[in-house]
Amino acid sequence: MKKLFTLAIALLGFAGVANAATVDDLEVLKHSYVLVCDDLGARPGKGVLFGANHFLDVTGGSTATNKGSVDLSVVDALAEDGSPLYVTQDIVDKYGADYAGPHLNWLRLKNTQDVIAMKLTAQTKLIVFLHGNNKKGTEARIPRLSKNADLSDPVNAAPDADHPTTVAGYRWECTVPDDGLYYMGSYNGDTFVSFIIVEAKEAPGTPTVKLGEQTYEDGLWFREVTCKANPAVEGGESLPTVVTYTTDGTAPTAKSPLYTTPIKCYQDMTVKFQAFYDFDENGKLDADDEIADGADNEANVSFSFNAPEIESEGANVTIVSPYENARNFLSLDGTESGAEELSQVTLDESATIYAYSMIDNGDYTTFKTKSTTKDVYVLNPIKEKKTIAVTAGTAVVDEEATATSTTGEVYKVEGGEISADKKDFFVKNLTFKALAGNDAQYQVPAGQEAYIQMSNTNISFLVAEGDSVNVKVVCSKNSCKNLNADDAEDGSAVNDRKCFVNVSGTNYGGEDLKLNPEGNVIEFGLKGAEGGSIFTFQKYSGTGNIMISSIEITPVAAQAAETELTLTEGHTLLVADIEAAGGTDADIIRFDIVNQAGASRNGWGIGGFANSDNWTPIVEWTGVEGDAWSYEYTVAQIKQTAGTEPGQYHGIGITINIYNDCKVAKVTLVKGGDTAVKTIKTVNAADGVIYNLAGQKVSADYKGVVIINGKKVLNK
């Protein structure tokens, strides 16, 4: 037998609250039920039903795998009075056979941050096994049960000073007083739950029903429903029962089939059970047997299949399902509308792929899997300046919104358009917002009415590996949460008045638009990582008012690559060394030189050499302690100075003459460098003796890059 567990919530992804379940969708827990938390496979997520639709994940949250486990089939250690601490013999007798083996304290509940909801009937007993992070006394971490979503006015009391330590396997119990909706969170902080056992107050003789796992066998999917008849104990007398069932959702009668063996279900259905008194104790239904009033139960059988995977390599997209004989469907607009039976497609442009699968289950039914979406990018990297700007759009009064407005007229945009080539940008969910009427003072530039509204809008672009771009975003001048928020007493920036844009999860900006009215222009840089990087403008979650007038993306010229060179032959850098490092005539050699501490006067020189008596300086200077210089020469200049004729010098290279404690800190070959001086300061030539870059004295009329007082400057 091949068992594949397809969990109802394992890969559910909700696009928004519109798709989420609410407490109105909860099924009432009118019969006993055991939720095994770590069998869920994944945290359900905010607004998701789970546990046969008996539980709702109200807030979402997380899980853990390091908080111990509970085994309901083993009586645990004894307390000082000789009684089991957590798993008692009664628990083992009731649940041990069906839930044997360790189960993780897995589902996290943390105060109001992690809340689940359920509908219970009066006198239902909840038994929860958990790990409370070993806290005790008033800090003990136990469930907090309330009829309010904020967990105010809890049904159970807070832990007191005598509360025992909430270790792994701790058992908490509570009986609810009334029918109704209940919310469960935690007292004091993180609580991790393995089992939530619901013991409903059922009519005598109510059969026990269990729904088996989703199983694949011999080409078919099925779930098995098992039922156990229970004696009806009335007035201290135990009366045996027998059970009938239906699979069409109708109430069973004495003429319905008698339950004797597990029922295999191959499609969604409701199996209902009804108990009858078996006065003859013969295991059959006789004419004299009577219905056990209220002793009914049911199993809501449903199947759930995970969404297929969307795999993409460049523009090639493939839909892959984990299920045999699945038929895949996809669309290119992110919705089910227009989806076609297709497993592969090659895109001409970026798209949001929507995909699901259909699974034929013999002649019984056809299952539809969960759906999934994925953005697949077919973009050119930004290699030249690109601008997204609002190019059209008129503000008109929104009559419907104005009718309910308490702040005057409300405007909307008609005919909004932007300039964005699809090969450069992938724009999703584009929406516009208007600035008109009283808001016209915030228009940038003045007179612009339509802006890109960064609520659900996403704008993506590609920066190639190693490339860098500068980004300039111009927002409206009220792009913050509340431009009219009160000033801070100390005059500092106010969070509600700050303007941010979010790119791939990183916020840029942060200026208080009242303190800095120009803070609506946000500039930052981005660099492509290995393989290139897709960057996406998204909504900044801290505000709902980001409105963009334009986005300007400008490539940054590639920075010259640098290689640090090692001086050889004492203080000599040979031309051969430069060439070995890949230096060409147009590349630059940069000398970084510093005076060492402790010397009142130091000096240095750069020049070609033959021997100590035959040294031709390019530059020579002396200075005081702490002075530093950085000089640059093209490889061609170095070669020319060093000389190339055989015998002219003993070595073909450059020597560094050191006076006293002067030191060459670094010599760098700058690949792709230009001959422009990196830092030039304009000074008065009369400040000192002037040398050109060849080390020759020149007059004050000499124009260009010169050396004055050891500094490279531009003489105009």
C-alpha cells in the first residue's frame, strides 16, 4: 500500500483577506475530536480552516520542532503522591491505541499573536498537551481561552504562584460553560501544543468516528471511515448499541445499512451514523431495538491535494505535479480565468503564471488541486538610463466615495498610464491615485494629478551580475502616514511623517517630510549579485500613502578593477611585473606613500634607475611626519621613464628612493583606469615651486596637473 499524505493547508497561499475563511465558516465541535498538531505538516496561516474545518487560524503564527513530544500510549512518570504527571492511565485507555508514538509540541500559541478559534458546545471538556518553556508560578505558560478574539475576559483563570512548571508534556484541562465561539491563545508567552482533545458532552451511546488518512492505492485515492459502537450508560445500567449509516448526507434510520467494517470513500461526502439500543446484545438490528436519542455522529470526508510546482528557466516554464496521471492547467495572467490544459510554455514577456492540476479518481470523481502562482521574469538588464513616469491620467470626483466621505470630495484617476517598456520592467497590479483639490499643494511636479499608488502595485527590473545602478524616486510631497502628525517635543523627526520606498524588502528614504520638504526625492544604489538580481518596488507596510511620480534608474560606469603589485629587487617595480599582472599602456599605476612616525623630515622619489649614481627622478619631495601622497602614472609613462633600450638601465622598471622613514604603503595596477586624477584641488600656483608630472620645474603660467608642495593639483 502506498500512502501519500496531502494536507489541507500545507501549501495554501492566500492572496488577501477576501479569500480567507472567517469564524462563520467553522464547523461546530458537537462530537469528540482529537487534533494532532504536528500532523498538520505546516502552520495553517491567517484565515485558514484546519482540523476538518473545526479550527480557524485567526492570526497566523509559527511552529517549532525543539519543544519535546508527548506519547498518549505511555503512562508517564509519577508525581510525589504517586499519580501520573501528565499522561494518565485513563488517557492511555481512551487515546493510546489510536495515537501511539511521540508527537511534537509543535503548534505555537503566543498571547494574542497566535490565536485559534473553535465552536464548542456547553460542558465540552478541552484537554491540551503542551510545552510551556519550563515556566512556573504566575509566569506559567498555559492556554488562555476566551469568547473574545483579543482574549480579554478569559474563561480560565491565570496561573497563580503555586502553578507547577509547564514542562514538555504538561496537560491542561478546561470545561466550557456555554455553547459558542471560543478563542485560544496563551497566558504569558510562547506555548507549544501537541494535542488538542475535544471531549464533547454527547448523548449516551454516541458512536466514536474516526477519519483515516488520505491514501493512494491501486490507482485510486480514498479515505477510510471507521466507527465504534459505544454502550449507552443510563441510570448505572450499560446498554449495548448497534450503528447504522448513510453516505448521502441523510439521517440514518433502522433500515439503513448496519455498520460492520470500515467504509472506503473515494470522493468528498458526509457519512452519518446513528446508534440503536441492542436489547438482545446480538450485534444486529432487530425490530424491537429503539433509536438512541441524540446518539449520532458523522465524518465529513474531504480530499486535498497540493498545488503543482512552477519551474522556470529563463522564459521556459514547466508545470510539475507530484501526483500520478495529473492533468496540469496554467494561465499567464495570474488568475484561473482562461487557464488551459498545458504543462509547458515559452514566454515572450514577463508574466504571473497561475497553475493547478486535475486528478481523475476512476469513475468516482475528479479532484482539483490547490492552485499556485509564480512571477516569471523575461527582462533585459538595465544598461542605459530608464525612466518610469506617469504619462497620462486625469483626476475626477469619485461620486460614490464622496457620498460617504467625512472630509470632502474624493478623487480618482481616469485614463492613467505610465511609460514602462515590458522588456525593461514587469509591472503588476498597477493602480493610480489622484492629487487634486485640497491635495494639489503636494503635487510633484506642480500640476501632476495622477500618481502610481504603491498599495498593491509591484514594479520589477533586472540588474546584471556585477552591474550597479543609481535609483531616484520622486514621490508626492505627502507620501507618508500622516503629514499632519504633531511635532516631536525635542524637534526630532516624527515616524508618521517619514517617507520610505521599499525595494525587495529593504526600505530606502526615511526623511520627515515636514522637517525636510525635499525628502520626497529618494536616491539609493543597487548592485546585481551573482547571476543577476531582480529588484521589485513594493508597498512599504508602514504607510498606505506612497504615491510615485517617477522612477529613474541610471547605470553606474563600471569601477576599474585593481590589482595590488609587489615591489621586487628591493625597491624596484619592473615593467615585466606590470605586464605579468596584465597591465596595458592605458592602465594606471598608483603609488600610495606615507611618512612614518618619529621622523621630523622624510623624503621619497620615483624614477628610472641604472645604479645609485644614475637615477632619474620623475618626482621628488620631502616632507614632515604624517604626510601622505598618492600619485598615478599610466603604464606608458612608466615604460617611457624607465627606458627600454638594452643597457640603458640595469633593470627595466621603476625604483622608489626612500629617505629616512618614508614608506611605500601600496602600489596598485588599476585596470581600465583613465588618466584622470582622482582628486584634484585648485590652488594658487604662487604657493610653492611647481613641477609637472615628469618632475620638471615649470612656471606659474603652466596649465594642467602639476605638483605644488608635494600635492597633485590642477593649475588653471
